[in-house]
Amino acid sequence: MSVSYWDTSCVIALYTPEEISNAVERLASAQKGPIHSSAILEFEMIFAIHAKESRREIPPGSSAKVLAKFTSDLDAGRFVLSPLGSDIKSCAQSVANAVHRSKETVLLRTLDGIHISTAIQLRCSEFITADTRMAVAAELSGLKVRLPKNAKRL
């Protein structure tokens, strides 16, 4: 079975307006089965949506409604979230080694490394992200990456 892994940069575009929202909606519509991600997605969505409201990227007072929609989709099975465990921790060490030993300078953040490690552990066929820095790290870690149209280089 072919499993696509989605990181937060793309999932949030399903719930809030972004330049990539149309491209991400098309990817989600074409996806067979649920969207796979890490359990950290729930936490990242909470903070990212509240930050968007604080920056006035979404209307004041709308974060609760956006989060309720995400939670509803989560409860309905639109997402499968993988828990953090010792397997992810072991894989994270390998990812950190691969990325930091590469000839390219990639400053991989902790949560990004957890996403990449989870995708590797799930043996995902593709890694979907709008974060081009994470895309480079994912490729260095052996993942096939798909960037939605209009993703900007960070």
C-alpha cells in the first residue's frame, strides 16, 4: 500500500488560507485513504492556528472554529497520527547524522526531524511538505518529497 506522509506546513493549508491551499486541496482530494502524520501534528496545529489569529492571518476569534474543524476531521479518521516511541527516537538519530554530515548545510529543527523520522518508520512512499528546508533534509534521509505548487524556499 502506498502511504503519503503530510507535515504540518501542508495540513494547515487545508484549514487556513495560504498560497498553497489550492494545490494542497488537490493533493488531499486525490489521496486514497487517510492522511498520515505524527502525533505532534495536533500540537503544532494548535499553536500554528493561534499564531495565525494573532498575526491577523485569520479573522479574530476564529481559531476555535478552525481547530474544531480539524479535530472533527481527526475524529472522523481523515488523519492517522503515529505516536512517538523509541522507534522514532532511534530513527531521529540516523536522520540527524545523515543531515548534519551532508555536504549541504541544512539546519534541521527538532519537530521537523520527528516528522521525517516518523515518515521513514512508516515506510511512506512520499513526504508532502511546503517547507523546502525540511524537503532537503527529507531527501537527504532517503524520502521521496513532493512540494505543492507555490511552495516557497525558506
